Amino acid sequence: MANDRQIGGATYTNDDERFAAIERAMQENDYAEHGLVEVLITAQKAFGYLTEDILTFVAEKLRVPPSRVWSVVTFYDMFKLGGTSTTECHICNGPTCSAARAGEILAAVCHHAGISQPGQTSADGRFTVKESACLGLCDQAPAALVNDKALVKLTPDDAVAILEGKGQPPVVQISGEPRILTGPIGRIAPLDLDAHRAEGAFTALQKALFEVTPEQIIAEVKESRLTGRGGAGFLTGLKWQLGYDTPDMQKYVVCNFDESEPGTFKDRALMEGNPFRVIEGLIISAYAIGAIKGFIFARGE
Ligand code: FES
């Protein structure tokens, strides 16, 4: 089906190896249905696309109806259905990008791909062009996503380069003072754990686990009047208190990194530039409310 492809540092030279990789992803999720999206991502990385054969294999192995698998694949825009390793261009049509000529870019990309309108695949199967909702890159609009690669500050003249996945990658842009959570961004490599620890990362977690009680943590967060960064501005301490007060339930913490409100993106910079602090906060909140697991939710884009 596909040529050699790399996934997680491994190269797959034939379909048996690719199906084995999919099966390993299922094993890692105990063949549970909740691992379906992860399994499908593995399948797409291994093959470059998803076909009826692949989806049937997944459905049979997970013992779920094929309709369930198809509903997931057709719901998420970033899954590629088809038998060729096509280049997928998602051109943002959010308001910020639209104001920055994204419509013209979309038209130019469609023209050079040889298709008449977004949503189509070129006759030779090389390109699929789609419109996308906000990509969370409004500060560097107009933006596009070509396969897994984000490109920013595009113009209609970039249409050919966009189809080749070439162009300016996004950079994390920070401004304003004082910089607290954003302090290390641009100074310290995001994944340099030692450097982040030298600046105090995980000391709050240490204090939370060994020096104070969950009740004291919640009281301090309440007193700070820290709020969520979404539109509701809900008080974090109150949210944690409600979680703590919920009795006799298995609790989870979900860190919502979904960035889908045009112009109001705010979490991407933290996750990309200071990820250990995000994880530290997640663990502290889990400890405070008595959760046993934490999840970070982010869109593929
Ligand atoms: S509107 Fe295009 S990235 Fe947000």
C-alpha cells in the first residue's frame, strides 16, 4: 500500500509491519475502545492515510462496529481517507486569517493544486485542500497546516510553496510585563528539564506533596482568586473545592488546551514554551482534589 515510512524513529517497509504497529498501539490501550483515536493516529502515521481495509482491521481487533470507527474518522478533519499519501493543506478561514487575505490564499492554493473548490483532492491524488477553523496562530495570520506542519504569515504568492509544505514556521511571541509563567519562554529550551528546575520548576509540587495538605492548597488557590483563562473566568479555587468535595468517585483532572476561539488563543504559548509548569500545575490540582489521573486535551491542529 505505502512506501517506506517512519514512525517514532522506526521505518516500516511493508504492510505487515504497519499492521503490527497498529496492533501494538491497541495492545498499549488494552484493546479498549477509548484508545481508538490513538490507534487511528498510529495507523495514519504508518500508512500515510486510512483505507477501508485498515478501518476494518481496527474495528475487528477492537471488537467495535465499523460504523463506530468510520464515525470517528469522518468526524476529525485531520484523518485522511483514501489510498494515496496525499498532501493535505488546511487553510485557516477564521476571522483573523480571513482579514489577512486567507480567502485569496485558499483560492490560489486550489488553483495550483488543480482543484475547483476546497474539500476536493486533485485528479492525480497529490493534493487535498481544505478550509480549517482557527489554527490558534492568529498572532501570525494568515496560517495554514500542511500535513502536520504549521505555516504562518502567508500570502497568495506562497501558494506553490504551501503545497510543498514550505514557508515560515510559527514562533512563540511573548510581550508584556511582568512575565511570570511566560518568564522562561525564549530564554530556556522548552524541554530542558534541568534548566527549568534551576528556575524553580517542580518546587511548588514538592511543597504541595510534602509540606501542606490538599485543604491548604485549595485554600491558598481560593485566596489568590486565580481564575481560568477561558471566557467564563471561573474561580480555580472554587473549582478545585467542588472537585475535592465530590465524595466517593474516581476523579480525573483534564487540562483543556483546546484553542478554538479565534483571536483568544492564550494557552499554546505556555504549552510550547513552558510545558513543565503546565504539568506541575496539573499534578498539584490532581493531588488537591484527590484525582488519580490527569489528561491534557489539545486539538490536532
Ligand atoms: S483565525 Fe486563523 S489562526 Fe486564528
